[in-house]
Amino acid sequence: MKTKEYMAYSLIDLMKTKDFETITIKEITKNAHVNRSTYYRNFKSKEDILKFQLRKITEEYINEFESVEEKTEKNHISTLLNTYNEHREFFLTIQESKQLYILQQVYLDYLQDNIHITSSKEELYKLYHNIGGVYNFIICWIENGMDENLEELTELYLNIISDKEKGQLYSSLIT
């Protein structure tokens, strides 16, 4: 295990018993059995540690999805939900500590670093819109305890995007 991972696990462990704001660098490094200088060499803040862990999970999801033969929306959301479910404790811990907003930053960073839209401004806006929808769907799931059956949740997501494509997504809000 790498030093960064030790510090990430240390922070998550501390977040289970302490408020995020009160956790010190000294506690993180002591719990991870590393020097403070190691922390400062790798991170600028506690939020950076969470970003590191979220990037690792995002890479895990992407690698898993790349190995899927059929690149369908169903396989996309199913892979995402399964990957996040494997890290359930982490997501529930950062949600409890009110740090879930960092996930959106990681999504946007990933988009800016890896997705190159060359066709049109419309495609760029569509991409951001779709990512926002997925992000908020995931946030809702995490905030509700991540207890739903993953197959049912996948079907729910597919029904939602199907309604959006049919123009029915917002009809209940307009009446």
C-alpha cells in the first residue's frame, strides 16, 4: 500500500469518530504512521486526501467500464453503482461528514482532463448536463443510505432518462 493510501485510510478512519473540521494533520499522520513532511509533500489539505480517494474510485469505475463489452447506458450506470457500492462505507462516511460535495469537483476535474469535445458547444453542454444528472442521482442514493437494490436502481435510472428523452421528466413539476 502506498503512503497516500495510508493517509486516505487514516483520514476516513478518523472521520468515523470525529468531525472533519476538527481532525488535525498530526492525527492523520500519526494514525497513518507517516511523518508530517510526507503529508505536506503529497497533499495541501484534508480535502485533497478525499479527492485522491475519489479519483482512485473513479479510475476503478472507468477501468471496470472499459472492460465491459457492450457500452450501453445500462452497463454504464450498473458499473458505476456497483463500484460505488463496493466503497459504501467510504461514501457514507464522507456524506455524514458533509464532504460529499467534493465528488462533484472530482467529476468536473475528470471531465476537463479527459473528455475532449470538438464537435460543438451543444455537445459540451449536453455532457455537463448529463454528468450533473448522474452526479445528483448518485448523491440522492448516498444520502438515502445506499440501501436500494442495485438492479432496481439501475432500472429506475433508465426510466428517468427515458422520461427525459420523451420530454416527460419535468411534466409533474409544471402542472
